[in-house]
Amino acid sequence: MSSQDGPIVTISELRTHAGEVVALRGWVYNLRSSGKINFIILRDGTGFVQCVAALGEVPEETFKRVGELTQESSVSLTGKVREDRRAPGGCEITLLTLDLIAPSGDYPLTLKEHGPEFLLDNRHLWLRTPRQAALMRLRSDLVKAFRDWLDDNGFFLVDSPILTPSACEGTTTLFQTDYFDEKAYLSQSGQLYQEATALALGKTYCFGPTFRAEKSKTRRHLIEFWMLEPEMAFCDLDEDMRVQEELLSYAVQYLLKRRADDFKVVGRDTAALERVKPPFPRISYDEAVAILHQKGHEFTWGDDFGAPHETAISVEFDRPVFVHRYPVAVKAFYMKPDPDRPEVVLGSDLLAPEGYGEIIGGGQRLDDLATLERRLKEHGLPEAPYRWYLDLRRYGSVPHAGFGIGLERTLAWIAGLEHIRETIPFPRLINRIYP
């Protein structure tokens, strides 16, 4: 396509080219005709726009070529941008020329309702639809917002390994694999390694895939998911929660400013998100249990919360709520007990409102060598694979804390989704590893 046909632009840029001739490249999302006028809905990854080809206003050959197009054919075209508030994106294209790049065959995802299993079988194509594309843009900008805030607040990105010799959260949900003459595991979390890097650099984070072999089919669970895990030296529980609320609030407000159109596409009422600003409410585990009892839930102190319990607690608040100081028995071996009350830990979970449950888990880590050695034994974990982790307490131990935020659960809440499977490009579920 020559430059004399107009600048090559994306659909998202059309508003700044009203009245101009531009060139576009993309795919045919939909077609319709009223006889003398053909309409193309074009998509290019940044948005959707209607292109109008009227008989007599374009060459007869071009008009015929438009009429022969099929759904998802790839094309390049030129046209004049016309403002139209009724149209998607506020613009419409009056078509001038069109070239077919590649035709599309009998496309399986027609513009009708399809069942979830069919859509998941065709996830590689489902991603092309407006809702799924909007969710992927929201996901991309959510990652950017998280990383921007951390980078601007003194954190360094330091990658944790995917293959590990030991468990982080426990041994029952590990994927085991052969590592030459040894056994290795797919990472449940990069946290233990971030503790090492934080003691080298002060404040660090990792971001990558994590794996849990949980035989769960709930709308909140994935087998493979992405987690952001900051860690901070010289940090206590209160500071840890402050960082969490600042990070999450920044990310939500960033998306509200940049992705208003995408929120509309997914049908999200953003009024509740406008309230996501610090400080978040903080309640103790004891206070959370009292809320459950007041609501008639049968719950024993010392148990962990399930999805119904988290929902019952979170609906009492209009923004995310911290629940802190859980019983030692329900938290991981590395959590630091409260010196004033050793039966609970200096840890917290952040529960999203509207019934979405835990999106962040964090707290202070054990910084005492003897206590950590004892906790490993209590959890039935062998000391040898954790020797390096124990070294962090032998050589210059300091109070330190951190947290992990699940990208997909967080996006499910922000976008108001019913199921987490739409938050990741290719979901891995207990019964699905294709495509």
C-alpha cells in the first residue's frame, strides 16, 4: 500500500484522523449488504470499525470484491474517516479501495451463541471476538500498571526459577517432573527466591507462571496462573499491607483512565471500582469469624475460610478488605507468628468485594533460624532442599515481608467476570490442556 493512499493507522487512532484518507489493515469480523451498499466490520486488534462501500462510489471491481469477502478474511483498505457518534469508536470509514490479503474458509465461530466447551476448544479463535480482545487488553494494561508502580517505587525485577527442588506452599499440589537424576517441581510460587533477592537488593519482585495441581473445578481456580510477587527487606506486616493497597489502587485507577471503552465492551459497571482507593479496611481473623457467626455460618475458629466465607465477609465492605492474623495452622511454614500472640501469624489476605474472594496473600516471613528449622519439621518437610533458604537466616537476617497477587483472579474481579477462564489467553483447567 503506497503512502499516497494515506497514512497507515490503527482503528484506535481513527478519532485523530477525522476527515482524512487513511489506510487500514485487519480482518473482516462481519459483513452485511443492503444491495447497493456493503458494510464491513473490520477489526485490527485495537478495535472495531464499520467500513461502507456504496455502489457507484467505489470501482465496480472493488464493490464486487467486498461482496465476495468471508468472515475473518484479511484485507488492506483505504478510506475516508467520518465522525459518527452512533458507530463503534465514534467513527466510520467510507471505503475507497480494498485488497484481499488472504481469504478465510468456513469459519467455525459464527456470530451466534456457542457453548463454553465449544468456545474453549476454539480458544485460539475465540480470542478474536470483541469481549475476549477487550479482556486481553485489560490484562496487558493491568500488568503494565503493576510493573510501573513497582518500578517507580524502588523495586527491581528479579526472576525466580520455574523448576524448583522443593515446595513453597505444600507438597500436595505439586507437579513433579524428572530433572536428570533428580526430582524437580513446577513452581507454586517464586516467593522463597524473592526473599533471597530482597536481602541482596532491598525490594524486588518476580512475575511469571505458577502451577497448582489442585483438583478443583470452581470458577476461581486455574492449574496454571500468573502471579506478581514483591518482597521487601526491613518490612513488617503493616507496611506490607500499605504497599498492597497502594499498588492495587494505582492499577485499578490506571485501567479506569485508559480502558473505559473495554470496560463497556465487557459490560462492567465501574462505579464500584471508582471507590478502590487507600486506605482499605482492616479486620482481624477473629473479627471475620464474628461476622460469619453473626450471619449464621457454622464456622470453627482455627479453620481456613472457603469461598462462601470469603464472600460473606467481603460483602460487608465497599472496597477490598484485609483480613489479618490468621491461625498458624492454616498458613505456610514460613509465616512469622505474632510475638504478642503466637497462635496467629503476621499475615494477611486481601479479599475483593462482590464475592470474588482472596486476590492477595502476604505477610511477614520468619526471620529466626531456630524457629524456621522447627517449622520445617512440624510440616514434615526435609531440611536438605531448604538449606539455602535457611542460610538467609544465618547470614544477616532482617525482618522482611511480601505478598503474591494472582493476576487472573484480580482481573476477574476488575472486569466483573463470572469465571476466571476468560482472564488468561489459554486457560489450563483440570480437564483441559488444549489448545
